[in-house]
Amino acid sequence: AIHQSLDTKFCFPFKVVEDEALGRRIIAARDIDQMEIIMEDRPVAVGPVHSTLPVCLEGYKLVNLDYVCLVCGFPMCDEECARGATHAQECQVFRDAGTKVKVVRCDQNAAEYQAIMVLRLLLCGELDLARTGMLCDHLEKLGE
């Protein structure tokens, strides 16, 4: 069970346990004060959900098809979003591959977005990629 920092100099107020019936979860290792910060974390990657209507890949707002990124073809809010740092890496992959996507409808889920989170995970640094081993899948919910 994870309870100490990697350098063992700090004990977290919780521990990570895992069992077959309930899976991996966090339980308190001591009394925790109200409003006490017990964990801070940053995401390995951020992106649209697996099944989504067209969204801006920079700000995640729903979009129509009025503006598309000139490089990769994904619908975006505007040119500013298309040049954004979040979108830049996957956009470069599409450029390097010499391909563009073509989302044709904004009123139904677009399969083109299914690759974005995987791509962003593959493009993250080695340290972040190592953190993906702690991720849980939710395969049973993908069919919903």
C-alpha cells in the first residue's frame, strides 16, 4: 500500500490499497482535518472524452464547423485556439503525417476525437508516461 513519499520522508494522510472486490482506492491512514489538503496532482494529459460532439481541442467548448484548423482540419473556436499550445503537439503529428481530418457534422459524436487522448498520452514526456501505469480503465463504460 502506498503511504509514504518516494523518498520516505513524508507520510501521506491516506494509503492506496487494492483488492479484487473493490479495486484500487484511497483510504484514510489517520484522522484528516476538515479542509486539509491531502493531495495535489496534475493530469498526465487533458482532452476530450472518447465519444463527443465536436469540441475545440484547445478550450473544449462545443464548436460548429465555421472554423477548422488549417493544418489538421479539426474544428476549433478560432485561429487563436488553433495556434494554442495544447493543440500544437497533435496538430504537428497530423502535419507530419500529411493528413487532415474532416468532421462533417456538428450535431453528432465524431469518431475523429477518439484518438486525441491516446495521442496526447503518447506525446507526453517519459516521466508522465510512466505515471500512466497508475491509470484505471473504464472499458465497461465506453459502450454507454
